[in-house]
Amino acid sequence: MSDEFLPVVAEGELHQRLSRTWATPRGLWGVLTTVDPKIIGRRYVITALVFFVLGGILAGLMRLQLARPESGLIGPDRYNQIFSMHGTTMMFLFGVPVMEAMGVYLVPLMIGARSMAFPRLNAFSYWMYLAGAVMIFVAFILNIGPEAGWFAYTPLSGPVYSAGKRTDVWAQMVTFTEVAGLAVAVNIVATFFKLRAPGMTLARVPLFVWSELVTAFMIIFAMPSVMLATGFLMSDRLVGTHFFNASEGGDNLLYQHLFWFFGHPEVYIIFLPALGMVSQIVATFCRRTVFGYPVMVLALVATGFLSFGLWVHHMFATGLPRMGASFYTAASMTIAVPSGLQIFCWIATMWDGKPRFATPLLYVIGFIVTFVLGGLTGVMVASVPLDLQVHDTYFVVAHFHYVLIGGAVFPLLGAIYYWFPKAMGRMPNERAGQIGFWLVFVGFQITFFPMHILGLLGMPRRVYTYPAHLGWDGLNLLSSLGAVMLVAGMATYFLNLLISARKGPLAGANPWDAGTLEWATTSPPPVYNFAYPPVVEGREPLWEAGDQGLAVMEGMKADTREVLLTSAAEAKPDIREGSAKPSVWPLLTALTTTGMFIATIFNEWGLVWGSIPVTLALVGWFWPRPDHSEIAKVVA
Amino acid sequence: MRRGAVIVALLLAGCSGHQSPLNPSADQSGAIFDVWTAMMVVCGFMYLLVLTGLTWAIWRARRPMGLAPDAGHTAAEPLLERSLIGWTALVVVGLTVLITVSFLVDRRLAEAGPKPLNIKVTANQWWWAIEYQDPDPSQTIRTANELHLPMGRAAHVELHSNDVIHSFWIPNLAGKEDLIPGRVNQVVMTPRRTGVFRGQCAEFCGLQHAHMALDVTVDPPERFEAWRQAQLQPAPDPSSDLAEGQHLFLTKACVMCHAIAGTSAAAVAGPDLTHVASRKSIAAGALANSQTNLGRWITDPTAIKPGTTMPKVKLTGDEMAAITAYLASLK
């Protein structure tokens, strides 16, 4: 079906010309200079998954230590670094990047665009992310990993109680990932509003793309707050300011407010794209467009807004005014409404549709079973009195692993499996996929369900060991055994993909018979994504077009890089605009910025002198090139 | 329901639950347990509904049907829309109930009632300094890592920190509250059952966060009063065979950090040791209290609690025996 919209006459020649125009140079130079969102997106996803595995290994070490009471395997100093690195890795180096990376790969394809709005910014984002991630792992291996938790509360993370460079490395790693995150976020916003295929009105945008848009806005509003927090922290540590020094009039709660004003939206930043993935999988595997599309979109937007009103529920035990705290109880519980609406709509879609229980849909079912439980324990911890009991215990550890693994990682595993044929051109093995799912699902429940009970039996978080007489031994051992099963499931899942990438049967353009635009082009997609911009007439363009094939728009140049800009709401064709060619400047800018950031860890003058090479690199990047700025009005 | 949940959880754990919110022994923890019960009922019901819906949807996939995808509206749409409205209403009602319960209980937690017992707790890396306050300074008691409370009387605990953020948590009695440098927080506990409980620092506070526990004993008022009177006494002059121990204590490094009322030792950097032998444990719950364990602790503190600020003091075997014998006599 996908190939039919290409006019037969010009197909071969057009393909050649477009391929030449949009090609990434071969060899190492191409690796370093590419601006193709597909290459960067894939690289980004794979890198994030590598850090997911590393974070998982750290979790395994913790479960090994906690399997027995009074275990002497890992000392407190190493253990504290391990759990700090585990949280930091999963939140900053896996959770947010992988969700944005899925957007980088999929958004242009799903909206029928040739590229993204700022292709070079993607490249810059990836290099920054990679530099920050490698830096903190190198530091960890050299025994200068973070030691004050992924949240680094002052004064424990301050100059007095965290001497040395451990916390500075952590704080600067946050800066790296935030710069990377913001770069992709603005890119996704601009791409969403200006690069959608003609006819893809706001009411026809796939739900995954909507979720990436809301996420991008949340990143833009939330991340400056944590950069402020870590910036103040570094300045307290490096140049002796007193933002968080209580004895000099600073305030430790200020840090917590700044951190959680980012930290709470952060978990929704990880979670919202997962909801979009669930919607796409449900529609495809239930052979029915998702029930209640407007409700789903509004629920995403509402979740985005509400997530900025909940941060105080991380601080109920800090002695805030009671009336104020109660407001945050109500706000936190309110977020159950949009979540509940979405759960209903997915189940309704499944009920009304024709479900095929392939691996991606199994992950969605696993997601519903797990995430709803995590959401309900979330309602529990939103209550001030109950939170005062379970806060900072293993109950909360269970809660957020249910929402983050159940709510985000399960959909992600389903989504990677679902879009794998598109990206790699080959089908994964369904049998291995299902075995992997059951191991992951059951292993997860055995690992994390006992933690609810441990928390209710009084076991606090972040303890490197525990005494034997408190009745925590059996459940901890059970949890550690469950982790073995979880690891086996993850290994099955990833081995399946690794083997299938080479040996799987060829997928064809649309192996799942899905309805959205990314399935209209070949698998893997050509460098130019679509030979002609497709014209969209509904929410599931491929299903609606049926055998006639998609309508397309002609008139785009084949010999220079050009993207079609459309109007923000109605997606009416507006202008043709040049798109950036492969460039080394994003890499050079990222390298110079990395130099500046790392120098600043050790000396405040690093910021001053380091900014000079950054400026030079930016001048090179923005040096006017006539071929980029060519803009032409579309003649209808 | 309430007892059932406790029993199930305790059976699963096979233990006594003396550090558990599921075994409430005070007004405050009892009120919070009521919130827990309400949560279990409402959330349990909602979870059951979701699972039922999901199971139905999966079961229904067995019906015979075509394979053509539906891109537009289907016949079931009006029914689903009505159900969606009903579902949303149910969610809103459930949340309203929970918010109300939570709010009402929260108001009650702060009420101390008349004539509370005033206690000041100061957290340190990694131990608790405790002071029973009284307008009359001669009635003030200083102790460490151990709290005694009279049953039926509200204890108003004022929370301070000397270094980093800690969290004061005795789950059987009340919810936790942070101790934050530069701020003063309060928590109220009104015990209703006698017994021995355990509290533990609940905010990550560095290397020995895992070893920062607190022993809590709730006694009938008259036994509490007896304890209080005993604690008010300074340490007695040691008998001749213990005098050597006291002399060593007052001349070695010990005196730099610790206080023993009735002697010249009056430093506040470490726990007050006036009645150290009366306590259940030493080193903030890291070891049971015995003369042998005191010896182990003093010989090499970092072997028990890596990172502790208590230094290793060089002592001969005889000196160690004399000091531990003296400390063990401080009932």
C-alpha cells in the first residue's frame, strides 16, 4: 500500500535524486556530522538503553546487598554512590532521554515530514547528552560518583557534608542533560506546529505526537528550575555563596522547592510519552482508532498542567503549613482523574475492537495492571497523614517503580518492539517476545510487590543494611530473587531484538497493518522519509485511504533539502523552507561546551575562559549560508 | 478489616511489628491507620473495577469478528460515552471522599491538648540528643537515642538538627517529621498502649543513615515517673573498684565529647552518658547494650559504624576493662 502513492513514472529517478540530496556522508565523517533525525534518534535510543542496562546492574548490586540482613558485601560509601547513580542514571540518563529520543525518531515520520525543524540542534543535543553521561560514569568508576542521592538535598550535598568533587560532578551532569533535553524539546515543539503534513489538523495528530508535544512543553518549563537548584548548589560549593546555608540566612527548603518543582513534572515527562505509545499500540492491535480521542488529548494536556501543582507532596514531612499541604493533597489526587479517563478509554478500545494479543499489546495489558496499582498507591501517598507514615520507606520505592517501570518502561518495551520493524526493517521473534514479556512482568511483581509490605513494616529507603530482628529478611530475599527473573526477562527481550535485527524476516512497509503515516514509507525509511508530502484526511490515514493509497502533494524540490511548512492549527501548506545539511558544528559546539562545563567543576573561571571557544563554535554554526535560508511560498 | 490487615502483614513478615504503622499504639498513628483503611477500601474497589473491565475486554476478544480496522465511529460509541461519564463521576466521588478523610485526620494530628510533655529532640550524624524540658531547669533530663513516654499523655516533640536533614519517625506512634537545620518542627504523640517500639531516621543523612535508630518505651504514668526520677539523679560517686574507670574517662579523649552529670564531663558533641547503662542499645541502635558491646564499640567505632564521628581512642586492655566497667555501672 505504501508505495502506491508514488507516481510510477518518476519513482526511480526521484528516489535517486532525493537520496543524494538527503544523504549522510559515509564513514566516520558521516557519523560525526549527520543531522538525520532517524540516525540521531536511533543512536539516542540505543545509548539510553545502554544506560538503562547500566542502571539495572546498579539495581542488581543493591538487591544483592539487601538480600541478607547485616550483609557486608558493599560498604556504606559505595552503597550510597550506587543508589545515587542508580536514580541519577534512570531519571537523567535513561528516562527522559529515551522518551525524547523516541520522539526524535518517530515524530517526523508520524507527521509525514522530511526532517525536524532544527536538525542540527538534535545532533548537538545527542553529543551533550553523551558527554554528560560518559563523564558521570567515568567519575563513578574513579570513585567520585555522586553520594547524596539523585535528589542531592542540601546540606548533605553542600560544601561541609559532601567535601570533594562528587556532588559537583553530579550537579554538572544535570546541566549537561538539561541542555540536551531543552534542545530536543524546542525542536519537537517547532516541528509539531510547523512541519505536519498538509491536512493533519490538530484534531488528527496521532496521540503519541501529542504526548511528545506536551512533554516538550513540560521540559521547557520544568528544567530551568533544576538548573537553578544545581546552579545555586555549585555556586555554594565553588564560590562560597550561601543560598542553602541556614546559618548564613540561606534556606534548605528552597533547594527542595526548586528541585521538586522540576522533579515532579520530571516523572510525568517520562510517563506522558509512554501514554502516547500505549495509545498507538492499542489502536493498531485492537484494529480500532482509540475511543475518545478529544478526551485523550485533553487528559494529556491536563496531566501536563496539573503535574506542576504537585511538587509539595514530596515535602509533606518538612513541616509546611498544614492548610497549604492539604491543597497539594487535593491537587495530587486530582491527577488521578485524567489518568482514570485514559485507562477507561484504552480498555474501552480493547473491548470494542478486535484485539490481537501480540507482544506490544501484552506490554500494554501489563502496563494497565501494574500502572493502575502504582497510581492508586500514588493516591495514598498524596494524602498528608498517610504520607507521613510511608514517605521515605520502601512503600514509596514500590510505588514509583510501579508507575515508572509499569507506567513507562512496560509501554516503552512494547513500543520499541512495535516500531522495531520500522526502524530495522526486520521482524522480531514473537515467541521470544512473549516469553520475555512474561518473565519481565512476573519478575517485576515479585521484585517490587513485597516492597509495599516492607515499607508498611517500617523499612526506610536508602539504608545500606538492616538488622535481622525486624522481620524484613524474608521479603527482601524474595524481592532479590524476583530481580533475577526480571533480569532474565530483560535479557530475553534485548537478545531477541539483537538477533532479529540481523536475522529476522523482512518486515515490509506496514507489517502490523497500522493506520498512521510512519507505516506509509518503507522499512527502514529512506533518508528523505517520504517521496512526496502525504496529504492527511483523517486520524488513521492509512486505514482511511484503504486500497486507493494516500493522496500526496507535489512540488517539493528534489535537489536541495527542503521541508514543507504548514499552518499551526489547520496544517495548510504555507511555505517551503531549506533544511540544514550535515554539519560538524553541533559536535564542535558540544565539545567546547563540554570543556567549559567540566572546567567549571574545578574552577569558577572555567565558565569565563571556557565560554570563548563555545562562542567561536556558535559563530561557526550560525555563519550565514544562503542555501539554508531559501524560503519559497507554496503555490497552491 | 483493620485487624485483618495487621495480621496478614505481620504473618507475611513473621514478626512483632514494633516498627510498623500497621500496629498503631497512639492517637495519631491510629488516626492515620483510619486513613489507610479508607484508602484500602476505595482504592481496592477501583482497582477491582479496572481489572474486571480489562478482563472483560480480553474475554470479549473471543467473539467472532471481521478483521477490517475501524477508523471512525462504531455502534458501541454512545454506550461507551455514557460509561465514561459514569466512570469519571465515580473517580471524582472516590477522590472527594479520600481528600475529605485525609484533611480531617490531618487537622487532628497537630492537636496536643492540655499539659503536654515537652521534649526537644536534636538530630546529629548519626544519633539523637534528647532533652525533657521543664520550666524548672533542675527538672530537665538529658539522654540520647532513647525515649520514654507516659501512656495517655500527649508528648509534644520539638525537632532540631545540628548538621544535615534527618527525619524523626516512630511509626507505631505517629507519622514522621523532618529535622532541618535552621528550622524547628513539631510532632505530637499521645500513646495509648504500653510497650517497646523502635524509631528510625527516615531521611537519607549520609554514611550511617542505616544505623540511626531510637528505642521508645511507653510506660504507665507511675512507671514513667519512676524512670524520670531516676534520670534526674546525677551519676553516683563510683565505688573504689570503679574509680579507675571514671578517672580514665575524665582524663582520656572521652571527656572531650561526652557528658556525665555529677562529674566534670559536660561536653555536648556526643551522647550524654549519665545513665548510659539504663539504655537498651548503644550507638543509636547499632548494638545491644552490654559491657562487651561497649568494649567492641569503643575499641573500633568505625568497624561498627563506618564513618562515625566517634574516634578510636588508644586504650590498653586494662584501661578498656576499667572504662567499660564504669560505664556499665551508670544505670
